[in-house]
Amino acid sequence: MEELVNPEFQETYIRDMCKKLFNIEVYQKDIELITEGLMNYVFKVKTAKGDIFFKQSLKKAKFHDRLGADLASVSFKRIKYEKKVIANIQDKLPGSIKVPHIIHYDEKNNVVIMTDVAGKKGQLLQDCLLAGNFNKQVAAQIGRFLGIVHRYTYQKKVTVRGNREEDKKNWQVFLNMRTRGIQAGLIKSDIAKELATLYHGTLSNHTYDVLIIMDCCPKNIFQRADKSVGIFDFEFASGVGDPAYDIGFLMGHYLLFSLLKDSPPASIDAIAAALQSYFTEIQSIQMKPAFINRLTQYAGATLLYRVAGSSPADYIPQKRYQELIDKGSRLVVCRPTDSVEHALNHLNAILRSKGSTDYS
């Protein structure tokens, strides 16, 4: 396997693939590296037939020793899992929700070639939220997407990694990544303990037979010009775990950007729209008690992860850390709520609070 960041291999490979698959000529000026993360390279290629994407998963994640050796075990095959997830959900979604179409998978070089989901004027949702654009219609589409995935796969025993034991291992590794790197100096020990209990307890106490996306956050979503959405990056998905994590993770990001932009009402309205769409889709599923409460707990855990995790978000000013940690901590230890309305009121109260070291 050769890595696409090798300039000579990159241009030759991408040009040859475009000629072979589409009979299109492309040049170096048409190739843009848009992601060079811990685990992937993603290139956008402009062609006469529209943008296409080349995504390559690395054999070993960069800096995996910093996050623990577990990370290496989920690195190389993730792109195969993403291909499988897309195949499972693609024909179940309405036209207002786009996921990539897989054009070709090159097993030798571990490269998947896929279609664009942004559209001509699509914007990354993360950029929209950073600009203070909390569009309710967009939030509702994302909530609907998660609801459709959970409802369609409920009790279908869908597995991503071949069997439930491997999916269980994936869930454990993923959640370890969310907790192992927490900076002890920033979060109180009792909060860190509560966080670990939340993550690891849900695997044994609240396991559902649904497909869980696990990484549905604004950096993996496009807000399209017509307020439809394009959603990508499904390589961590699992058939084992807690579906509350999906919607709670999304909520946590909306709360984060709301606090950064000092706009609680807009964020709460967007979260309410996402929850309404989500619960409309899953109304036939019998969720266990405390599901709604775990949504707010996962939202708080997301705040903590983005501020004090192993790879903190680079858009958060350090001067806001303590405020975000305080609010995230309060959500992680929040008392049970019995309705979406109570959960929204609880989120609103914490967003508007001035901060406290009392998390009771």
C-alpha cells in the first residue's frame, strides 16, 4: 500500500483512476487535500462531471501511541466498514438527506472513491454553526436521519464488523478514545469517574439492536443550499451500543457552538427540532427508561471531550474552557428527566447559568 500524500503516487494514481472509471482527464491543479487527520487522507478532485472524493485509511493511525494501542486496531479496515454502512442505509433515506455513493473500492491501496454530498453551494455545518447559523430545518433533517437509521435497523441484528462481539469491541475502543485522553487537570476526578461510568455502563445496561452512527457531528455534515443535508464519515458505526449516544453527541455540538456564539435560544430551538424529528421517526421503538436523560448526559460528555479530550477542538478559545467544562460537568451528572420538554428546559437552564462548581 502506498500513501496518497506521496506527491508522485498521488497524481499518477488519481489521474489513472479518473481515466479508468470516468474517462476524464484531471491534473494536479484539480486535486485538493481536504483532510489529513490521524487516520485518513481525503482528497477532493474537481472533474468535468462534478467533484469526487478519494479517501484512504492508513494502516496505522498517526500518534496512536498517544491515544492507546487500541486505535491501531480500528484503523486499516474502517474504510470497508464505512462502505458496508452506506450500503445498508442509502436506499432508506429521503431525498433531503444525502449520503455518498461509493463508486469504487481499491482494496490493495485501501482507497474508496465516492460522490460529493455537498452540492454546488453546500457549506460544512461546523462553519455554519461557528457563524451563528442554527437552522432548525437542517437540525430537523439530521435528527430525522438518525431516527430513520435507528428505526430501520431496530432488532435487525445489523453488524458492521461481521459479528456482535467485534462490534462490541469497536464500541469499547471508541468510547475509550473519548475518555482516555481527558486531561485530569481540567476535569474533577468525580466528574471523570461519572463520565467513565456513563460510557462503559451503557454497553452492559442499555444495549440495543440498532445501527449506531457514533460520529454524527458538524464536521461530518454539509448544510446544502436548499437546507437539505449531506452526511458522510461512517467508519466508526457499530451494531452494538447505545443509540442515545448518537443524538446526544449531536446535541452536545449544538450546545457547544451556542455557548461560543452566546446564542442559547437559537441552539435550543435547533435541538428541539432535531429531537422532534428523531422521536417522530422512532415512535414505534420501545426505548428503555432513562433514554432521554442519557441524551443530556451524552451532550455534556461531548462538551468535555471537545474541550479537554485528547484532541481538543481548535476553534475553542482557551479562555472559554472553564465555562464549557462547568456546563458539561453539570449535564453529565444531571438528574433524570421524564420528557423531551423537561430535557430542553434543563439544557436551557444550564446554558443560561453563570457557572458553578456545585454539580448536584
